[in-house]
Amino acid sequence: MKFGKLTDLSAVDFSFPVEPLANAARLDRYRLGPDDGPSRIYVGPTGWSMKEWVGTWYPPKTKSADYLRHYGQQFNTIEFNTTHYRIPDAELVDRWCQSVPADFRFCPKLPQTVSHVGDFGRGSGDFQRFVGVLDGFGEKLGCVFGQLPPYFGAERLPQLEAFLDRWPRVLPLAIEVRHESWFADPFATEALMDALAARGVAAVITDVAGRRDVLHNYITAPRTMVRFVGNGLVPSDYERLADWAAKLRQWNLPEVYFFPHQPDNVLAPEATAHFVGLLKSQDIGSTRGPADLRDMGQISLF
């Protein structure tokens, strides 16, 4: 992930922003009560086709055809970028779903022929086709992820609202905006968050070194999606992950999708394992994470 990437972290303030005032009222509606059970927290990287994980997170000599099956045993979600580049057919979706456990959740990314065109794919039919394909994920559908292009500015809010009004409410959706205009003007920020909250759509929160404005921490739905961009498991990565564990405890939402990114995705399992360990050690939500298979006792489980 190159968006907001920095090589020099010395001047970066990694602290959280002040909690948005609008969160208080929304959390009163969304936050779990004492009788509701634990928050369901899904933690996983982006992509399963990582030969670097063979022998550590995948069993030795794992073939590429089996990567998804082992990914699903190690993680309970994925930031699924494959759908950004092509809309899969029903048969392929079924094969994906058959390869992972019942508790696994796919978070497919909107196709670029939907998110990156003026009418959000309505004229081409790609909007309708993609929504139809999502039915095939069944209970293994987590939260659809829409990443708007970097040139999509705050003046286009009516265009975004028109898309959101067409989106089926039964399908969980999270939207990420990147253009600086959404955050440079507090009125634009509030207008965006109000539009998302009115439709039950989550605002994607991105924690990345070079764009601290996109770490907005607004809650606009009973779920949130966090894209955590680390820097090679440097000390600040571990400090930030600890801060996120505390934040998720504070919010106590019904559902969280947390995606640890690391350079070239290689260290994402280590980041995931560390974060899941923090959550479990502090009894924060219900989740699962990967085991390092270099511990030979774990290899027998596969």
C-alpha cells in the first residue's frame, strides 16, 4: 500500500485525534450492552498468494492452489482486492467460500468499474452485476469495501449519496475517501459522515504515516473497518496496535474489520498475530489469529 507511505517517520505524530463529538450519540445506539455478547473482531491481511508465508504461516511445501484453504485456517477475514479488478462469476465465488471455515468473512472491494466511474457502474450494468454476485458469499460476506479514487473530492458528495441510495441496505458497506477536501473543511467532514450514518454505511478509517487526516475515527454504523498501515514492525507499529486494542475496547461495536498492512504484505501475519494476542490477553471481543508453524507442534494441525 503506497498511499500515505513515508520513509522518514521521525516527525510523525501517531497519536489518535480527539474523539469526534458525533461519536457519542452514535455509540449510544451501536455499542454492545452487557447482555449482547462480545464484539466480533475480524483481523487479516490483504491477499493470500504469498509464497513467503510457506513454512511459517502455511505448511512447508504448500502449493499455490491450497493457499486460500490455509489462509482461512490462519485468519478469519481478508481485505479482498481481487474483486476490484474483475467481477467474479458465481462458480468462482462458490469455490472461494468452500475453501474457508464457517467463521471466515470476505470483504470484497468494489470493482474499479463501479468505484472509479462517474455513474458508479450503473450505465454499464457492473453495479447490478456486482451486487448480484455478492449473494453467492452468503454468510461468509463480511463488509464490502469501497475505495473512492484520490481525485473524488467533497464537491461530489451528491454523486456519492446517489450511489449509496441505490446500494441494498442488507449488504454491509464501508466507504474510504482520500481527497484532502473531505478533511480540510470540518463542514465537509460532517456532511460526509452524516450521509454515511443516515444510510448505515461505515466510514473506513485508515491509519497511515503520511496522511494523518484519514485517521478520522468517526463511527457511522454498527461496524467499523480499520486499515492499519505499518512500517515494517518498527516500535511505533507495536505502540499503535496497542492503542487500537484500547480503542476497540472503548467503542465495543458489534463488528470490527481490522486489516494490518505491512511493506509488501510479508510481515502482515506477524502484525495480525500480535494484534490478536493483545485482544485476547485483554479479553477484547471474540476473534482468532494465526499461529507460526515453525513451532512443529502446530504443523500437525494441518
